[in-house]
Amino acid sequence: MSVQVFEIHQQSPKKTKVLVAKLGLDGHDRGAKVVARALRDAGFEVVYLGVHQTPEDIVKAAIEEDVSVIGLSILSGSHLELVQDVIKLMKEKGLNIPVIVGGIIPPEDVDELKKLGVYAVCGPGTLLRDIIDLFNKAINLPRETS
């Protein structure tokens, strides 16, 4: 049995707060917890909401915690509807924060998620260093002001 060891050398430039949550009824949270821990180890302050979060829960927490990026994990197949609801609520609240979606997302749905306003989509097998890099890039995006 071989064990793969890797190191994460990318560090966020400052302690940036990000939110990670499981959206919808899916209760499989191992991947989201691994990503949350990797982000924490890379220097982010991570707000982990856990499983069974509603779009309202996520938007409320993003506002209350003043996060810079939202990471959503979805394995249940309801990603288009739930992410659309999150993006709609964010717009209603004037919240302009990048959203990164991870999970079991069929390739044909990736473009649709991006059209909704999702910054990036990560599928199974995405390297943790690539996810950290996406979060770092997302925090540096120019923000439109209303």
C-alpha cells in the first residue's frame, strides 16, 4: 500500500474568510471537510456550515460572516436548482461574492452553472492545491459596486 504525501505551499496573502457548506439534502460531507481543512491549512479563515444547508442559510451566513468566497459542495444532483437559488438570493441582497461549486457535476452542467454566475466548478479528483489556487484567484477578482 502506498501513501501519497503532499505539501501545500500556496498561502493566501492575508487571513481571508471563506465559507464552505453542503447545499441541499446531501449528507456526504467528507470532501467538503477535506477542502475546508486544506483551505484552513493554506491560511484562510474558514466558516464551515456543514450539511443540509438551504440557499437562505448560505446567503445569511455569507453576509453575517463577511466572507470573500463561497464554496458549495453538492453531490445530490440538484446543483442547478439550488445554485440558481443561491445566486438569486445573493443578487437580491446585493452580495457580490465569487461562488465555487464542487461535487458530482455532469460536464454538460458546468457551462450552465457558469452562466448562472458561478466562478468555478471542481469535480472529483481536483487537486487540493488547484482548489486553493481557485480560492486565491477568486478573492482577487475585481468587484462591481452597486
